[in-house]
Amino acid sequence: MSETTGRRSAWITLSAVISFLGSVVAIGMGGLIVFGSILSRNRQFPASQTATPMSPFAAAVMLDFISAIYIAFGAWGIVSVVGLLRRRNWARQCFVAFGVILAFFSLSGAFGSIVGMLFGLPSIPPESNISPELMTGAFLFIAALALLGFGLGIWWVVYFLRPAIRAQFGPQQPPAFAPLLPLSIRIISWLLIVTGSMIPLQFLLSFPVFIAGFVIRGVAARIVMSLLSVTCLASGIGMLRKQRWAHSLAIGYFGFGLFNSMGMLVPGAMTRIRTVMYQVQAGNGFPPEIPEAFLWFGLIIGFLFTGVILWLLITRRRAFAASEASSAWS
């Protein structure tokens, strides 16, 4: 395969094809979820003695929001494919971001499938007539697909960061008076912006908030969610504008997230979480039983994810110092 600056590598074309197909599937999934949202408007979730059922409107809003995320990712993928085929450097960086996102969620999916196979299968009642062999095969198949996605994500990150591939996308060095933020910081910034935009959705769904292993409800939960939403949006937008205070705010936000994850180890915290989740599940027509292994799995993944982001923010602090110095001389 030629990787000279004059010809586009065949692997770049193959990556564009894979991303295009994935983007089409994402948009199709978004469309299916919209269809489900339309149906949910005419469905009343069953009542429960332990929780207030979710209203059809709230369920429709949740589905519409999830659909918008799928469609947005699909549109982002298609635009990036066009840019990649034209060898635009921003598109190459998008594929590095795709690789990070795909690798993280694929690895989480693989571990989740294994946990489900090990701990979910024994909880299936014998009278359900579900073949354990069939379910084991399904879990293994999903885990295998997830591992393939993980491999593809890692390959994209490594491949599109290679000097020979970067050379195919033109000059990489920005002007000395306008240093660019590291790609990892830009990804984290947009992650904060998206998260801050999603938090207000909980106002409609009336979800409780977990702080250091304790459950907060009602007005107090809404205040906490408002503060978290403002913090996410301010730090994300501020970092994209190369503001040092926003970088410090982001470190504080994820530091709090790490502390909050550790708070789940407080005695009785996991029991309280399972109780609340049982009420939410049972009150809205979903299977109420939640294996504790899934909660521990989510806790470990969240802890690792937050730790990695904190490490990236701390090790790239110089980018904001360089930006501050550049602004002083401009």
C-alpha cells in the first residue's frame, strides 16, 4: 500500500467506507427510535406500588433525545468521511476521535457481555424456557463483535496518528501565534458540552441523583443537576476557547466524579442504589431485577474512564499556558 503524500492510502479509503456504513446504520437506528417514540406517546406504562410510572410524554422525550444522539453521530461520521476522502486534516483528527470512542464503548460492551453471561444467566428462572446454551452463544457473539469494534478503534487511533499518514493530510503545524489545543482536550471539551446538554433531560424524567453513595431527590436533586449542567457547559466551552480557568474547572469536575465513584464503596451505598433502580425499573414496565455484578461493572468502568480523563487533563495543562502566553503577545 502506498502511503506517499501524492496518493491516498487504500486503508484511508477502506476506513471511509467502514465509517460511512456505520454512520448509515446509526442514522437508521435513530429513525427506528423516533418510530418507537411515536408509539410511546400512545402507551401508558403500567403502574407500580413502589414508583410513579413514567408518563408517555417523558418517555417520548427520552427516546427523541437518544435518537438525536444517534443521528448526530451518523451525520458527523458522513461529514468526516467526505473530509477524509478529500484529505482534510480535521477529518483525520475526527477519525482519531472515532477510534477512541469506538474502542471505549466496544471494550465496555465486551466486558458487559461477559459479566451478563457469568452473572445474568444464573438469574434466569427455569420456567422461562430460555435455553442457557442459546443465551451463552448470544453473549459470546456480542462479545466477539465488541472486541472487533475495539480492535478497529485502536487501529484507527494508531493508523491516523502515524507520521506517514499525517503527511497525506497536508501541513500539521499551526501558526506560532495560534497554537491548537490537543485533540484529547477538544474531545473532552465536546464530551462536557454534550453531557451538560443532556443533564436537564433528567428534570423531565425525575431521576434521583447519587452523591457519594447517598440518594438525593426532589428540589435538592434539581439544584445539583443544574450545578452539574452549568459546570459541564462552562468548562467545555471555556476550554475550546483556551481559557485556563475552564481547564481547572474541568479538572475539579472530573475530580469530583472520581470522589463520587469512590463514595459508592460506602457501606450500604450499593443497596441504596439497587433499591432506587428497582423502583425506577419496576415503575416503568422494565424488568426490575438488576444483578449486583452489573452495578459493580459500571462502577469500575466509570472509575477508569474518569481517571483516564483526569490524567489527560493534567498532563496537557501546558497547552493552556502556551495559549495564555500567545494571547499576551498577540
